[in-house]
Amino acid sequence: MITEELSAIITQGAVDLGVELHPESTLLFEKYYNFLEAQGEFMNLTSISGVNDVARFHFLDSLAILNSAVFADSRVIDVGSGAGFPGVPLKIAEPAIHLTLMDASRKRISFLSELCSLLCFNADFINERAETAANLPELRESYDIAVSRAVAPLNLLCELCLPFVRLGGVFIAMKSVSSESELAEAGTAIKTLGAALLESSDYTVPGTDVTHRIISLLKVSSTPDKYPRRFARIQNTPL
């Protein structure tokens, strides 16, 4: 049964990651999986499907960052949420997170809103591009933690995500294990945007031989007002 297979993968995977789940978590992950698979027939949400791969490469992969910061009672923004990774799995594992999900796609935000309603979650939703939203006074430097699993170079992600993080807060980027050059190339961006490298650590996705990397940046000074720039400028002349 899907329920038994998903439950077994999540339960053992959480143990492997050193993450403690509350009893209702596996049921919520099952609801998430079923909704994702059903909506995936009509929307381009993810190329990963099937219980095993979704459980490991979406759910457990997202949970891997829980030990990188104190998420309980923190204001967390997931920049470029897509189908909800890593933000929604983090909220399932740590219900005390004050979660904001942001995506430029109206369809994806609609999906996320329906998903959170199904899971009985309180969350905020922002249908906007990061470089626009980060300049709004109510959002700028107002989050304890920003997370992103977006497929973009780290120097670009820094400019899109660090403006949301308060002083003393953390930006956590989920990257591939071969991101040494990305981190080196992002040095100027990290410093210019008011951050410093806190930690770079690798982990293996439970039940696989796939290794990913977590890069954590500490916000040490305010991001200058001129950042983030327009996205075309960010792409054409990265920091």
C-alpha cells in the first residue's frame, strides 16, 4: 500500500537524518503526495514521481536542512517555492514555523494555497518575483530564515534571497555536491549583500547514494538599498 511504503520511507529517513517527527507527520506527507500526484496530471509541478522518488528526493531532501538552523517559531520564507519544496515539508516536520511561500507563478501559488488548506496549515502566500517582493518594506529584512531549492547559481540566489533576511538571520541554499566553484564565485555577492559563510555541509539523501550540499549564510549587515536589482541586470552583470 502507498500509505505503508511512504510511511516506512519517511520514518526511517527521518531517523537517518536525525530529525524527530511528530505522529501526524506521515499522514500529512501521504496527503501531500496524493495531492501532488493528482495535480501533476494537469500542471508542470515536478519531473519526479512515484512514492519512492517523491518521498526521498522531495520530502526527505527538504527535511535535511532542519538541523541547519532553529526553525521552531521562526519566520521562514521559501523563495521560489514551486511545488512547495522545501517549505511545506519543513512545516510538516516543525508546525511552529511561521511559513511564507513565494512563487512568481499564479498557478503554483494556487496549488500551494489548496495544499496548505488540505493540510490545515496557516501560511502566507506571495505571488511575486523575488526581486520585486524584496523591495517591499513589510518583507525586506523581516525573516529569520530564507530557504531556496531553486536551480540558479548561488551568486544570483544571494541577491534574490538575502534582502529578505534580518540581521542575525540565515539564508540556506540547497545545492549540488559539486558547488565548490559556485560558492567561490559567490564570494563578492555574499559580502556585498551583507552576509558571511556560516556553514557548508554535505548529506546523503536517505536510502540513496545521492549526496547534496547545504550552504548556510549568516546575515551580518544590512543589504544595501540598491539590491536586488532587476532580474535582467542580475543575470547579465552578476555580483
